[in-house]
Amino acid sequence: MNQPIPDFDLPATGGTPFQLSALRGKKVVLYFYPKDSTPGCTTEAQQFRDLYPQFQAAGCAVYGISRDSMKSHENFKAKQELPFELLSDGEEKACGLFGVIKMKNMYGKQVRGIERSTFVFDAAGELRREWRGVKVPGHAQEVLEFVKAL
């Protein structure tokens, strides 16, 4: 653990490009999720949304990442009233760096998709914790507890 991740940039909602290195000095949560507006992803986004003031109080930025388009992200963000930005990774740039693309079974077919995963960086930009194959219930709260303890 505690290895630095190569810097990367992605388009973000709100029109501001995201760059990981620009967030030095802040703790950062990056959560990867399969698809905008699907039940599990909506619940996860709502949990991060509801806990967001506590993440902010802990000096932590939160970003959601999926392969959805910017248009899809802007709609999802508006509909769920998300106070944090969503990053569009259609080219799987960040997905590749974090190794979150997996073969999954959907309706009996093998499909490539994002394995729900969360990564926490400290203020120095070091990766401090990762969760893979995340189950949504209680996850955002668990991440918050870890961030507060950093």
C-alpha cells in the first residue's frame, strides 16, 4: 500500500478538468462505479452525497468515476443533487491505472465492466486504502470512518 499512483486527468462535471496532482494537500476519495442511474450506483452516490459535509469537514474531496459520458454524468449529478463532481473515463485511463475493469456475468453473458471499488489518498497523494468488489450498504460510512482516522 502507500504507493503513489501516476498522475492522471479526466473530464469532470461542472466543466472543470480533474487532475489528481492538483489535489495535493487534501485527502481524496475516488470511487469507481459501473453505471450512472442504476440501482446500486444510485444508492452509493446518495450515501456519499448524504455524508459529503462530513467528508468536507475531514478535509477530504470525493469523486465518482465511471465510463459514462459527460452528458450522462451531468444528468445523474443533477437528478441526485450530488455536491461532488463525477469523472468520465470513457477511454478507461483511470480504470486501467487502478485495475478496476473485470469480466463480470450479466444475465448469463460475460461482459467487461467496472468492479465497484474505492481508493483513499492522504494529503501527500499516497494511496492509503483500497476497497474492491464493494458492497454498497454502509460502504460510504466505512470510508468516512477511515478518512477521519487518517
